[in-house]
Amino acid sequence: MAEGATPHRMTYGGYLQLDELLKLQDGPSGYAPTPSNDEQHFIIVHQAFELWFKLILRELKETHTLLNQEHVAEEKLPQMVHHLDRVTEIFRLLSNQWKVMETLTPQGFLAFRDKLGTSSGFESWQMRELEVLLGLDNAQRMGGMDPLLHMKKLAREGKVTDKVLTDFEATSSEPSLREALSAWLSRTPINGSLPNAKGDDEVLELFINRHLEAMRAHGEEVIAHIVAIGHGEEAPVRARIEAATEQAEHFLRPDGQISRSRAGLLFIESYRELPLLSWPRKLIDSFVGLEQSMLLFRSAHARMVERMIGRRMGTGGSSGVDYLDATTKYRVFVDLWAVRTLLVKREALPNVEKAAFYGFASGNEHQFS
């Protein structure tokens, strides 16, 4: 360094690259006229969404890397819970961010809406990628739209970069988080039995039969109680209770074959007090919390748009609020929600066999494989 020169010091603005960042709120290059206060507010809110989506994708990809393994070590579970809980809090924040958008009046929005052209929030490739990463089934999308094909179309038209398409293709080629979670759950030790162990099929069969028996016994108690207090006739109440047990059997034996993944999920949820199941339970709860926060985010989005534009067509040609309302029905981790219908109070369940197996782990023999 030359004599007398000022040593370089990292500054707040330099670290955050604020000069570059704060130039991005005036619209695309050559955009005229300069955005009004309302329009700049609109741009800032959506840019903030995309910044958070960037972090969400990173957190979910870190979780995916840890979970999408043939052997998931116990010490990795707290890391995954940490990543998922952060994403949940981000989506809660984003739900409230729509409240800022609601300070834009319908007339204030219409003043610059035409300048958006055919651009649409549906073109947020980060949102589409995180849906694919999570494992949203295309059959749930309106018209069964394939997001990868749509992204390829946008790339051919020069509307997304080659890097965006490459990243999207990479995510699409991997098992989703839903699939990775299902594979992990299928390796749950049930009553001390691991998958592919001798006699595992018999252990699973016995576990499921006993649980269904507990459901039936509890159902009889419920029927007797409701009839005794005069809140219903036995026949219709019994029909509902027995239908629930039948649905439970279909859940655990889809197509007549035991689903080890669902059996593992039921075992973890039923015996939550076992030390070995503590972090698996927390991981399941984190996935449920994440999906719940996304559902609330989508609902808040739909109501904000309805408040802003009513039921008119979206800028990208979509059905607008009708499309957004359809997204509020998206469910990725369906089994994690459905299993709650099968649960029976702990004292009505049979005791765990080989309970010592589920003590605090001291070696690999006690870990999920």
C-alpha cells in the first residue's frame, strides 16, 4: 500500500452492495416514465418476495441433500428441522407482506397495470422450482400443467436464462422432498424391526392389525358415549365411525399391500414419547408447519388480489383470483396430514415391543437406516 493511502474498510453499503441494489426499483432498462410511488411500492414488494424465495430454495435444497440419502444419520435431523423451521417463518412473514400490498388501492393499481404487459406472477421461476423441489404433483395444477415443459418454452422464447433452465432441470431430475421423506419413513424401525429383516412383514402386519383393533375399540366407546348423552342415533354414528376405520385400512394397505412408509409414519406419531422417535417426530412436524405456512401464504395472496382487481382476468391471461384460489388447495405432504385421522389416545394402544431399542441411541444399531 502506498504511503499515505487510506486502508480499505468494508462498509455496510459495500457489504450489502446497496448502490447496485437500490438502483433496481425503477423498472427495466429504458422503462418510462419513472415509476410512481404506487408502482415503485409494487416493484419493491415483489422484489422482496423473490429475495426470500432465493433463501427458501437454498434452505430446502440443503434439507434435500441431507434427507435424500440411503442412510440418514440421527445427528442430521436437527439440521433439517432448523432449515424447515426457517422456511416456515419466512412464509409467515411473506403472508404478512401481502398486507403491505393491500395499501395499494384498486385505482392506484389500475393506473400502472397496463405497463405490466403480459407479465405474471406465475412466471416466478423460483416459486415454480420450490414447488417441484417439494414434490407438488402436476395433477393438482390447473390443467395438469407441467412446469418443466413451461420453463423450456420460456427458455426457447428468451424469457429465462440458460442457467435458470439448467437449475430447474436439475431439481426436476432428483427425487422430491416428498419422495425422499417417504423413503426415509419406510426405513422406520417398527417394534424393533427394520425393513428387509427376517420376519419384518409379520411385525408390520401385527402392528397394523393391533392399531386397527384399537381404533375399533375406541370407536365403540365413542358410539356408546354419543348415544348415551343423546347427541345422535347409533346407526348413523356407527356408519361414520366404521367408515373412518375402513379409510384407515385403505391408507395403511393401499391396493391391499402394506405401505411401510405410512406404517412408519403412524408408528412415529403413535409413540411420540420414545426417545429415538423425538427428532423424527420434530422433522414430521416441521414439514407440516411448512405446508401450513404455505397454505396461509397462498390464501393471503388470493384475498389480496381479489381486493385489488376483483374477478377480472390476470395480466398473464390466467383466470386471476380463480387460479389463485385453486392453488390454496395444493397439498404436497398429504400423508402427514391424513395420518392424524388414524391416531388413538396413547393409553388405548398396545405397548411397544422391544422398547429398549428406542432408548437414547449410542450406536448405529439404534439409528434409522
